[in-house]
Amino acid sequence: MPTPSTISKNSIIAGFHALSEPLRIKVLELLQDRELCVCELCDILKVSQSKLSFHLKTLKEAHLVCFRQEGRWIYYSLNPSQFNLLKQYLERYNNLNQILPASPCDDD
């Protein structure tokens, strides 16, 4: 049986994986203002429903979006609790500049 820390790590991994695709980022940006149905997302993004469905599935599996069905339409919205989990994870690295010496990466 998975432990809470394993579940949390898996959620973090799935969340960052989902954020690694530009189309999924666009979907999330569109959902910042309001929930949208699949047909609206397809129209705005100019993509086929099959392509969008693949990306929405990844976002659902990463718990970044919630969905509800109304008749034959499915509406998507953001899941704030998953974004908060990812934010909390990244906040653990906020004080790295105070702890570590300057990195060669700083030159990029």
C-alpha cells in the first residue's frame, strides 16, 4: 500500500510532467479565468478533439484539472490544491541562494 509520502511524490512527478508540454500549459492558462468545455478549448486552441483529449487525460491524471459532465459536454477547471502542492514543493528550494555558493549555472 502506498504511503502518503509516496502519493505526494507521485503527484509532484505527475504534475511537473504534465507541465512539460506547451499545449497543456496553454490549456491551463485558458482555465485560469473560468471553466471551459472541451469544444471551447478545441475552438480556441485550434486542435482536434482527439489531440486535446490526450492532453486533458494527462492533466487529469496529474490532478491539475477537475472535470464535470453536463449532458454530453465535459467542462474543465483548475484544481487549486494540486497547484498548491507543487508550489509548496518548490518553496523548499527558495533559500538555496543563501545556502549554496554561486553556481556555474548562474552564467546562463
